[in-house]
Amino acid sequence: MNRNQLIWSSILVINLVLVYLNQSTWDDGDSILHYLEAHQAWSSPSYFMNMWSKPVFILLASPFAVWGWWGMKLFNIICAMVTAYLTKRLFDHYGFNGWWGVFLSFFAYSFFLVQSSGLTEPLFMLGLTAIVYLEHREKTSWSLTILSFLPFVRSEGYIIALVLLAYLLITKKWKYLPFAFTGTFLYGIAGIVAFDDFLWMFHQNPYAGTEVKYGSGPIFHFVEQLPYLIGLPIFVLFFLGVYRGGMLFFKGKVKIKEFFLIYGITLGYISAHSIFWTYGMFHSFGMSRVLVVIIPLIAFIAYRGLEWLFCALNFVPIGILKTIFVCTIIIFPFTKNKMGLDLPRSISLSARQLQTQKSHDWINNAQLNHLPLYSNDHYLAMLANKKINVTKEYNHLNFLSKHIITDSVLVIWDSYFATTDAQINQNKLESDFPTLNILKTFQKTEECNREVRIYLLTPPLASN
């Protein structure tokens, strides 16, 4: 075993152990929902052709997720490790020490944390890094083919496509343009079979228009949140790298590939999300985790900033400088700084999930776990091992008014998911369904600012 193989083996083993020990799901909403959809996709095949569920994500993740939550995490570990490998190769392509790319990516700690989730970000991050790497290797047809499937992993694939289209125009690579439509063409054919609609992916776009319930926010929201995802040291290096890249660009010293594929995609991605959040477009919720997908490119730009500092501080021995920066980047996440890891909270179940566990335990102890559930807290479905969107198992609260209730069901209302996702407050729920009987209430606490109410809903005729 050579040196590189030994290093990769060590990284893989350490990463596997740490991800296995990490009890967090990182996000307690979409992370759980995407996992559940991938977990039951083979028994609910409609998820393979659902744009919110992300068809390519479901296709690739479901063989792992079918084995449970650890299978889901294993899939994301694979995505992260291959991404790290491609990041190293990209650094090597520029003549940098590729291990800096791996180091900066993993210690932009969200890169590590997102592996313990059911989110689509790791797969998108892998696809994006592969696109950039392959284009640097002049494998344009492969790069654009992967790009064509990226919108079926996350809708931000269209943002990347716009940057790549500009790149193709500037570099006059017109002949490769058809490859960018491969995914749309193949899924269009599938759409004709499933929906009699070739453009179903646009007609069924769940993010079209504005979303009033999620609101909007300041234009610099994502810039301000970035250091909380990657740590202050890497953020500072990234900022210096952006400034340095701008200086070199105006001096004509930045190659067209680096300008478009690294700076263009990174800054374009952040700018697009900033605009969406500012104007409440495309159902933006202002979630900072969407920036995780560009961490490998951020690592590259941060290295440009580090490279600049090495030159500016050339009066200090390079070995000492490297030691200082490596130690700073390693130590910072474990400090008490708000931009570092919040241990043990970052690697534990959230307060809401712990409260949901209490609800689940109460339902089991009351021997009511056989009843269908109506709730918008998907972690409850995961704990109860129930299939979502199945009438006799688990449904969203919104479906209460659409389903004919012929047998008793459990209704679990909470002051977070129910009011945000379903937009159903407690008073409305109780007034709309007079046969609701309150069974148990979990009040807000200092640790968890959420109330949970467990109701038994009996059929209207049974109440007379």
C-alpha cells in the first residue's frame, strides 16, 4: 500500500466511524422526508417520477435507504468520499497539493455533518464537483451529460446550467450542447409513459412561483450565514480568494475555466439564492444548508486566498505558516465560537426530535401505535416505522379534510411543522373536527420551543 492509499484508507475509516457515531440527522424536516421517500420507493414507485422527491436522488439512494437509516448515511458517505477524491484531483490539475482540497473540504465542517442526513445535497455536491473536474480534463460530453441530470437531484441544477451555457458560448463549444439535454430527454420519454407529458418536470415543478408562508429576507443573508457552515477561518480565506481572483481577472491572469467553472458557479450560486430569498421566489426558505453543495469550490477559492497569504507573508518560513493555518482550521470548529461546532448539539438529535420520541413512546405505551397517524412531523413516521402518504399508516394533516374518516385515527398536531408546513393552527384543527378528543399534551420547554398535542379522531357517526 502506497502513501496515498494509506491516507485515503485512514480518512475513510475515520469518517465511517465518526458518521456512525453521529446521532444527528442534521435537519429534522426534509432530511427525514427524503430518507423516507427513498426508503419506501420500491413499494411506492411514484417517487421515482416526483420532482419534489428528486427522481435521480431516489433512483441512486433507494438501494441504500431500503436498508434503513444507516444505509442512507452510507450512501451519503460514498458521495462525500468521491467528492473529496475529485476535489483532490482538481487541485492536482492546477499543480496544488491536492490534500489541501480534502483538508479544507472536511474541515468546512458542514461537509462532514451533511453525511448524517437524508438530504439531497451530498449527491448534488458530487455531481457538481464531477462536472467541474471533467470539464477541466476536457471531457465536455461527460461533464454536460452529468449536468443534464443535475436538476433531477436538486432544482439548483438549472443555476449551474446557466453558468455552463455562458461558458459554452464564450468557449464556442456549441457541438457539445445536445449532451446538456440528455437527462431532460430521457426523463421526458419516461414522462410520456407515466403522465402523457414530455415536459412534466416543468409542469410539475414544486418550486414555481412565490411562497408566502416562507417569507423573505435580507439580500446578504446567505453571505452572513456562510461562516456558520464552514467556519470563520475558511470563510476569511474564501473572502481573500474571491478578492484575489477578482484582481487577477482584471489583470487578465485568470483562465476562462477557472473564472466560469469555479468563481462563476460559486458566486452565481450564492447570488441566485440571495435573490430568491430577498424576493420570496421559488419557495426559498432562506436555509443556509443549500450552500453545502459548493464547499469543494469554496475550498479551491479559499486555497487561492491561502496562496496569496503565503506570498504576502514570505518573510515567515513556509513551514511555520502552514502549521499555523492548519492548526487554526482544525482547532476553530471545537472552540466556543458561534461559528464553530455546537457540541454536543451538532452531533445529537434535535430538541424537537427528542420531544417526538416522547410522543412516540407515549403512543406505544398507550397501545395506540396500530392506528393510522396524521401529522407533519416525519420523524414520528420514521420512529413508528410507518409508510408516509399511505391512508392506513401515515398522512399529512392537510389530508384530514380530504379523507373520509371511517375508523379512529391519531392526529398529532405540533406548533412547528403543523403551523409551518400544513398552515393549520390548533384552533382551526379543533373547530374543523369536533370529534377530536385530546389525549396528551407535551408543553413547550426551555430546551424545545414547541407544543405537541395528541388527539384521537373518531368518525362523526361514532360520536352520536
